[in-house]
Amino acid sequence: MATTTEKLASEIQSLTDMEKLHLVDTILADLDRPDPELDRIWAEESRKRWTAYKEGRISSVSYLDVMDKYRRV
């Protein structure tokens, strides 16, 4: 027996391109909801990093150095 996902995938094949785009937009909007717990974790991590930087425990990296590193990859 086909799973729900397999059934949906099969039905998607019959949609027009515009209908598929609308479906993708709907799915992405659903996935892009804020997660308060994740936001709290990142805010805490940001505070820790900022404090460490101000206290001289970590240094910064210039924008140009970062960009140079990834241009070489």
C-alpha cells in the first residue's frame, strides 16, 4: 500500500506548473514558521559570543578574510 507521501507525489505529477509553484510556496511558508526555542538558543549563543569578544577571549575575522576563504573553495 502506498504511503501518504507517495500518493501525494503521484498526484503532484498531474498539477500544472503554476499549481506546483503554489504548493511549494505553501509548504515553504509552513516550514518557515518561527521557533521560539530555537530563537532563544541563538540569542543566548549570540550573547555568549559577544561577551567573549568584548572580553578578548575570541577575536573577530574580517569580512574580506571570510570572503577570500570561500572564494578559494
